Amino acid sequence: MTPEEDNLRSSWDSYPSEYLDGYLIQGVEDPRINAQSILTRAWLSDTLYPGRFDALITEELRFGAVLTWILRQLEQGAGRAELHDAILSGDTQRIPEFLCATYAWLQGEACPIPDYLTTVLSCLDPDRPNGCLSDLALDTFMTIWSEQLASLSRGTISVLEVACGSANDYRFVAQCGLAPFLRYTGLDIAVGNITNAQHRFPNVDFRVGSILGTELPDSSCDYLFCHDLIEHLSPAAMERALEEMLRIARREMILHFFNGKRNGVHEIVPVRKYYRNRLSMEKIAAFFEGQGTHVTCLEMAPWLREKIGVPGYHNPNAFSVIVDRYP
Ligand SMILES: C[S@@+](CC[C@H](N)C(=O)[O-])C[C@H]1O[C@@H](n2cnc3c(N)ncnc32)[C@H](O)[C@@H]1O
């Protein structure tokens, strides 16, 4: 391992395993409501069944935005009953328009989605503090997806997740019923993360390893995804990681970034033993385009505004790129 990999490993392995297991699946990062996690699952289901789930994907993104807004209000001290009353009375001074419209739609008799807004505002989970959302509400789309996917034939695709953490996203890939469609490998540099992931999923291929030095052969997986790693690498390691991903993934990959910006150059920001860079979306896209791939950039806030009419995203710097090797 290089000194940089040593630093990356020791940084993440310095956290207690319970912390690693939970810190990125809480609050707005919960993959059940986080738009970039929803997008990864949507990308997988759309790969398996192109176009079939477009409407459901849109509704799940809306669900994520609605529950994120409610969560933020609860965290700021709002009461569930007060929010419920304001929504019921259509108080657009207090409640954003997209949320009032969603509530009205959920009340319709023909609405195919259960009324998760009433569930989240009325249900108190005794095991969770007041500022949290209940699992009953959070699991709404996990249940819908697992019912939809259960009856479909199970051709499989091979998928590599880089920087899988403690199965942070995989646990919801599994819960929503996508796992039987995948030959999945999760890779993470931190032993603590992989131990957690293996504990949760003893029969799934979770491996300790670094994307900067894998021995995975060329084109050894069909699809690859990665959340929130690239910003933590030095410029040289970032380039190596992107090259490696492109070498390993045969068809397509989706990479998610939490700290991006529109124009100009990358801002390189060393933090303790690693980095927290602010990366230029255009430069990332140009890198992949320079390798002859087709790149689709999704800047989360404007993309969600256009797609589902929400006024913003909890992280205004988030963006994702989909890289297609054979456009
Ligand atoms: C910010 S966390 C993101 C974890 C997970 N993808 C998520 O979004 O919840 C960054 C992850 O990258 C892993 N990591 C850091 N350097 C790595 C490398 N060179 N190769 C593979 N994983 C790495 C860390 O152990 C950590 O789990």
C-alpha cells in the first residue's frame, strides 16, 4: 500500500465499528431518502428493466424530498401535529407547494402509493428520538420495490461498489429486493467497514481493498457505482481511481460526489490525513469524455427541481455522473 492508502485506511479504521456502521445512514444521508442513493438503485433497476419503473423512480425521488423536508423541520424543533395541521389546511406560507401537492395526491383514491406523509407525521417510534423519522415511513418504497421486483425474472448483472462502507447502500439494495438480480462485490479500504458488512451479509462478496491497487482484471464487472470517495483523494490518486474504475467497469458506472462546483478547477483541500476537495463537475466530465465515453452530469439541486419541482437539495454541492463506455 502507498502512504496515501495507509493514511486513508488508518483514518477510517480509527472509528469504532458501531460508528462506521451507522454514521452515513442517518438523517438526510439515510439511503432510503437520499436522492443520490435512490438514484443508484434507480440506475440498477433501469439497467435491468429499461423504462419500466420510470414512474416509480420519480415517486421515490419525491418521497425522498418530502421526507427530507419533514426531517429538517423536526430537527429544527417543529412538532409533528403542527406540521400535520399546516399541511391539512394547505398553509403555503408554512409548507412548500410541492409538499402540499404531494399530500393532496396521496389522498386520492386512485393513488398507487400509500400515504407516507400521514404515516411519518402521526407515527411515533418509541425507539427513536422525536427528530427522527419512523422506519414505518422510511420503508415505504422498500416495500413497494420488493413487491414489484419479486415476480420478475432474475437475469443477473455483475456490479462492483467502490468504497462500500459498512454496506451502507447495499443494505437497502438488498431490502428493496434488487440483490437477487446482482452479482455484487463491495470493496472498501477499511477493515472495520468490511467486517461490519460481512457480519450483516455473510454470503455476499465484501472485500478489503483499495481502488488504487486492486488486482481486478480489465472489464471484470459490468457496472460500477461509488458514493462519496473521490473528494477524499489527492489529485494523483483521484486520477488513478477514475482510471481504475474505467478499466474495471465494462459497461457503465455512476459516481456520486458530495462536494462539487460548476466551473473552473478542482479546489484541493487537505484535511488531517486525507482530503476534502471541492471538485469541478466539468473537469470530472472532461476526464471521462477524454477517454471516449459518454458522460451525463446530474447536478442534484437543479436536476431535482426540474424533475419533481422541489425547491432545492439538502446539499447544494452534490452532483452525480453517469459514464457510459459504449454510447
Ligand atoms: C465518505 S465514506 C463513503 C462510504 C459510502 N460509500 C457511503 O456513501 O455511505 C468514504 C469511504 O471510502 C473508503 N475508502 C477510502 N479510501 C479508499 C480506497 N482507496 N479504496 C476503497 N475505499 C476507500 C472509506 O473506508 C469509506 O468507507
